[in-house]
Amino acid sequence: MNDTLEVLLKRKSVRAYTDQPIPAEVKSQVLQATLRAPTAGNMMLYSIIDVTDQSLKDRLAVTCDNQPFIAKAPMVWLFLADYQRWYEYFLHSGAEAACAERGLPFRAPQEGDLFLACCDALIAAQNAVIAAESLGLGSCYIGDIMEQYETHRDLFSLPRYTFPICLLCFGYPTQGQIDRPQTSRFGEKFIVFENRYQRLTGDAFEEMFREQESLRAKNAGPDTPPNVGQAMYFRKFGADFSIEMNRSVRAMLKAWTEG
């Protein structure tokens, strides 16, 4: 196995960090690898906010679904899907007048542009994760940054055509995190299909969740839901934070498309 595959296969989310600071050279190496990520049309439709102010980290630990480890992370990067920079450059370059001369409508960023920018930002974020892992740093994605849009917009002075798609925490993992086993993944037969999508049957679901059901049964209490599906629905999909995330994303989409 080569070094790259080993890093990819051994990586796990890390939510507890030592007090060891991240050297500037290491941080720079992670950043340079991040900026080499694949990007649509070489447009780099993302921006990164390096959150160094401890008061901002403390605030994020609350606004991102009350996760205290965010405040303790030595390095916190906010990845934005960003069309603001290009839109303002289009205006600066005279593209609006050029459209008028050609009898073409001049348009603002729309839904497809947002999705493309989200792809760019997330691809760059994953480059950062793998680069950090190769240098001995642990990391954790925080999707909860999509909650509380109005708060995060004001906190980071986000203009209209930016979208906070993920937050990343980095730090040197504690020994407990190093020793903690990886979480399992679904078998590839349930994820990888040839040529056409395949909907799963009841039997396939039983097989797919067999390991998780076994673990759940060992730790079951009087209030434990009867299966993983119900447990995940109430813990994740139907939870208050998920409801807020969807409200927040609707507000962001409205701001992006309607102003």
C-alpha cells in the first residue's frame, strides 16, 4: 500500500486535540495543498476564512449545535461557496455593458452556480483534510455551520453570494483519539452500482444495517428505539438541529436568488 492510500484508509474524524500548537510551516503546507484542489473552470469558486479569534471560536462552539471542542481546536477554517468575487469582477470588467451591446441579458449567480461553488469548496476542504492527516493532524467536518444563517452571516460579514458550506477543525489528536477504532462503513454493494441506480429492498436494508443493529442491541436501554432507522430519524434527520439547518439553508437560498 502506498502512503496516500494508507492516509485515506486510516483517516477518522478527530474531536479532541492536544495543546500542541500547529507550526506555521505545517499550516502553510496544508493551505498550499488545499489551493491545488480541482476546481470548475479554474475559477476557484470558494473562499476560506481562517478563524483565529478565540471569541469567534467560542461563539461557533455554541452556534454550531453546542460542540465545545470547536473552541479548543488549534486551527479552524470556514469554507465558503463563493460567487461574490467573480460577480464583482464581472461588474468591474464591464461584462454588464458588453451584454447590453450584444442584446444579451446580464445575469446574477443562480442556483446552479451555487451548487457548482459548493462542489469547489467541498473538494478544497477534502484536500485540506487529507493534507492535514498526512502531516499528523486530525480533523473534523462541522456541517452545523449551515445552521443559523443570519448569525453566521453577521459574524463573518458574509456578502450575498457566499454560502458557508462547511467548517473544519484541525489539531493534533489526543492519545485517546489515536487509539479509538474507526467507525465502520456500509459495504460497497450498497453504495456502488453499475450503470443504473438500484433501490434497496427490505432484505438488503437488514443486511446493510446488521452490524449497527448488533451494536445498538448491546447498548439498548428502556428508551432505545426498536431499530437503527428510527434511532437515526429522531437523533439526526428529525432532530431540532436538522430542522434549523433546513430553515437556515432556505433563508440562504432566498438571499442568494432573490436578494
